[in-house]
Amino acid sequence: MSKALVVVESPAKAKTIEKFLGKNYTVKASMGHLRDLPKSQFGVDIENNFEPKYINIRGKGDLIKSLKEAAKNAGSIYLATDPDREGEAIAWHLAHLLNIPVVNACRIEFNEITKPAIQQAVKKPRPIDLSRVFAQQARRILDRIVGYKLSPLLWRKVRKGLSAGRVQSVAVRLICDREKEIQNFVPEEYWTITAKLKEKSSSKPFDAELVSIDGQKISIQDETQASAAVTELSQAEYSVADVKKRERKRNPYAPFITSSLQQEAARRIGFTSRKTMTVAQQLYEGLDIGSSGHVGLITYMRTDSTRVSELAQQDARQYIAGKHGTSYLPEKPPVYANKRSQDAHEAIRPTSVELPPEALISHLTKDQLKLYTLIWERFIASQMTAAVYDTMTIEIMAGRYKFRATGSQLKFPGFLAAFSHTGKGGAGSGETNEDSSISELDKDNLLPELTVGQKLKLAKLLPAQHFTEPPPRYTEASLVKILEEKGIGRPSTYAPTIETIVTRGYVRRVEKKFEPTELGFVVVDLLKDYFKKIVDVEFTAGMEDQLDDIADGDISWLEVLRQFYEPFNKDLVHAEEAIGHVELPVQVSDVKCENCGRMMVIKQGRYGDFLACPGFPECRNTKPLVKETGAKCPKCQGAVVERRTKRGKTFYGCENYPACDFTTWDTPLAEKCPQCGSFMVRHRFKNGGVTSRCSNAACPGNQAAMRNDEEKSTKVKRGKKSV
């Protein structure tokens, strides 16, 4: 009997699946796409119903030949590409290459690479879903139209090497619009007043915040008003007006979907979206975990569904009952709302609760373990009861002034017991935080037991000046969040979109926040003027909805393309005639060109800013743009300068490179080490901690300090559960 052939996308997945299926199956990998639109030409016949011209990808000839040979000798063929539109399209191309009729039941699908899931999938093959194929094809053609029609216009009018895209251009616009808000922001002064009050002279003081004056919400706008209030309050009598005790519940968050995983990985473990998806792919495809061999550790990581299978919920409930007790189990397994009614996928979760993170420490890399722990804890927590707090709110009157004090105490940890360490959260980022782990919010803040009418003693008044702050720049997490909220792109597009806008020089990462460049502003303004729909948030979100409708079989992919192309082509013709050459702003440096004497200008390149002679093409002199830190290299006493990696990350190194190889990720500080005289650096731990240390690794005092810092970091990382 001939063996059955199963074709998957990656060799790692093939190795894992072959072990599950046994000797009657041969599993081969397609290595992703085998056919695609050509890179060297447009590849879409607009006049002939947008007919795409697919070709075999260069370099895949031997692989295609190998798959065809295996298909000839196979008793049956199963196409087991990823369970999304992209995977469906790859299966469709494979069917074409292997001469499999699309009506044949050749497609198998699974959301996790486990033995039961794989064995069940081969029992239920289905025909290729052409609606999903057409949705992917429509997206590919839309992106090709924008990329191959609009990008050359930018090359001619602005600068070579630029690109435009339906999703990336909107992402750049969001970042530019936010930067303009920041630039136009006018801070407003306001004051707060905190009263430190005591139950009696010997008791510990507690804080109460001024909330209203004469029944009106507090509005103290300057020091004069604050001083007048403090003078009056200093003479006032303080008494308890109201005491409210309540029980507050904090519910767990849903298990991860792609976007929430990217956001939490950015906040808590400092991963970029690209790194998150790369590591998640490794966990999904399977890793060697010792005697068990290759095992897929998580379910499919490209999903916008929060659904969890009944079997996975039952396993989780058994684990929680055994680990924490039945009091941590809700009466029924929780169900979390999904944005779309089509819900074939599951949430991102561990494939087995019998593989907790601590059991995999010796089998996973540090990055794999960090992400797996994040996914594991989020899933287990999502199946647990809410955390319960006892809260107290005390209102205190001081004449016409009302103060409020709030306190809370964790009564029952609920889902918080699933978290092994304190997450970083978004501290200092100014963004909404969806960190579901134990945080500063969960620390007890106790108030004394007081009764209505009770008199209090004033220990101190603390007036404080504040200024309203502009909205923060987008971080990796908050950009993904806003893209998801506004329906721009889909989970699988966020990571490549972010990498593209950084690589093209439209934005740069500055202290983990996105800052638009002059090039980004110029291109966005040009697109706003001539291609409003391309950078229109609502239009782009509406296009995503139409692609979803194509996948559901509700509308024709050709009709969507026609409705987009006709007005776009008119805009393209108009822009070609109306736009002259756009001159980018030139920033003149204080560095003189040693070849011709001109003052060099700052230019943007693929890997960051650099200095170039304005006399080009007569003078082609260029040099790196050096930003000195004021620190001296501990190895050779050369200047320590700021540098950037090819992906835009900032690090610091000696100006004498490559003769001197000193580099550090830590930020140089002005102060000197008291023991060896080298400059100090600010070191950031991945769990959010910050410390100062000597830049000289050989410094006697540095060794002990580093050991102490690492010990502290480890303690914070492990954390003690707050019960």
C-alpha cells in the first residue's frame, strides 16, 4: 500500500507531524509559498478581470520537482498548510502544482500540532475553500496595485527606494498625526492638594486628596489659588463625612489573540512584534523537549478568536483544581466575546496543561521560555475566578473643602494566583495597560477604621504643581492596539508593517517609542493631498471588512478590486501631472567636508542618519553621523558615541571601532565611577528594573554590584504572590 503524502509549510512542523502519523505517512515541507506574482513586473492584467500572473518562485525548482515526485507515488495527498487565508492560498497553489482538482477533499486543518489534533484532521479532509483563497488573492492584488503603481510615483517625485502600502501608509499617518498633536500641545498648569491626616496624634498618617470646593469639582489653576486654599485649610477642622466599604472584583482577561499577545510581549518582556511572532512560530511548529521528542507547545498564533475548546477548558479546570483548589474555579468555564461571528480558530493557548513552564526550562531558549510563560499564565488565569478586593472610600470635610481617601486590600487572589512574577506593565508609557498579572495595583493600601463624624488631626498639607501632558508617542504595544481598534490590517500584518515603516525611514524608534522622520511627514502630507483614501483610516478599515466578506463568500473579489482601482487610477493620473519634484528639508551640520570644504548635511539612509556632502555628484563624500555622549571609552579613552543597529536599535560604542571593540547597550551617564574613574551607565533589566553601574566590566566594585543587581532582578522576576 502506498504511503499518504502530507505537505506542510515548514520542516520543523513536518518533523513533529511525521512522528504523530507513523510509518504510513510521508510528511514534506513546501517552505512557504511556491508560486507568487513576479517581482520584476506588475503581474496583474487589469484589463482582463485583474487576472494574476503566477510564476514558480525562483530557487524553488528542485523543491517543486521533489514534491511532484512524492505526489506521483502517494496513495493520497493531504495539504496541511496553516489554518488561515494565507495557508489556504498556499494549499491552492500546491494543488495546482501537484495536479489535484480543487474539488477533491485534500485539505486538512488543525489549530494545534498535537497527536490527537493531527490524527483527527486526516480523518476529515475537505476541498480547498476558494472564498478564502480569493480573499487572500484580492489582498495580494490590492497591495500589488498600490505598491507597484504608487511607489514608483514616490521614487520620481520624492526619493528612490520609497514605498507605499494600504496598511503601512495609514500606520505612518497615525504616528505623524500623533507627533503633530504633541508639537501643537500647550500645557496647562493645575495644582493638587494632599492632606496627611491622623486618627489621633500617635497614629500613622494616611493620604486624602482634595476633590471639591463648595460642591464643585476642584479647579486650582495657579500657585496663588493653591496658597489661598492651603491657608484656609490650615485653620479648618477635619471630620469624617462618609465611609463606604465595598467588595470589588477584578476579572481576568481573555486568553491571547495575536494582537493582545504582541502588546503584552512588548510591555512585559520587551519583544518587538516581529520577534514575538518569530518565537511564537517556533513554539507552534514544535520543539524537542527531551523524551517526548518534537512537540507543538502552543496553538496557532495568528488568530483573532478568544474561543477555547471544551477539552482544553476541562484540562485547565482539572489543573487549576489540583494546583490551587476548587475555590479558584468559576461555576462554568468562561466564554469571552469575539469580534467576528466566524470562529473556526481558537485563542492562543498551551497545547497541554501537563507542560507548565517550569517543566521546559532546560528545553527552551530564554526567549522561547519567556513567551511560553506569558501564554501559559494568561490562559490558565483566563479560566479562573476573579480576584476580590475589600475597598474603603472615606470622604472628609474641612469647611467647604471635601477630601477623599481610598484604600483596598486583596481578599482573594483568584486568577492572580496563576502569575509567577510581577509584570512590567506600561509604567511610564502613558498608555492604557492590559497587563493582567500582579502589579502595583494589587498591593494592599490600608486605611484606618473610621466612623462618620469622627474628628481627624491634620499632620501636613502638600500642595503640588502639575502641568497637563501631551499624548504619548506610540510604542510597539500601543501602535498595535490602535491598529486593531481601528480595524487597520489584520493580526498577521502588524509585525511586517512595523518593520517596513522603520526600514523605509518613515519612523524611527527612540527609547522604544516611534518618532516620525521628516521623510515620513513629507510622504504622508503628499498622500493626504493626492491619495486621500490610501491614508484614510475609515476607508482602510472598510477595505479589511470587505476582504472578510470575500472570505465568507458574501461578495465578489472582482467587484471589490474594480471599486478600488477606478478612483485610485484617476488619482494616480492627476498626481503624476500635478506634483513636481518634492524637495526634502535639508539639515546642515557643523561638520566641514574634508574634500571640498562645504558644510556637510544630514541625510536619511536605510540604517539611519548619516552625513553627506551637498556637492553631490561632484563630491561623493559621506561619513557616519556621530552623536557623542561625553563619555570616554574604558578600553582606549576614545569618545563613546551613539550608534544604531540595522534594525534601528540604539547602542553605544567607541569611536575608534574597529580598532577598539568596546560596545554597550546601557546608556552612558555623566558621573564617574568612584573606584576606577570610568563612566557610569544606566542599566535596564528586562523585568523593568533600573540601576546604575560602572561601564568597566573589570572594575572591582562592578562585579559585586552586578551580582547584587542580578539577585534583585531575579527576586522581582520570581515575585511573591500577594494573598
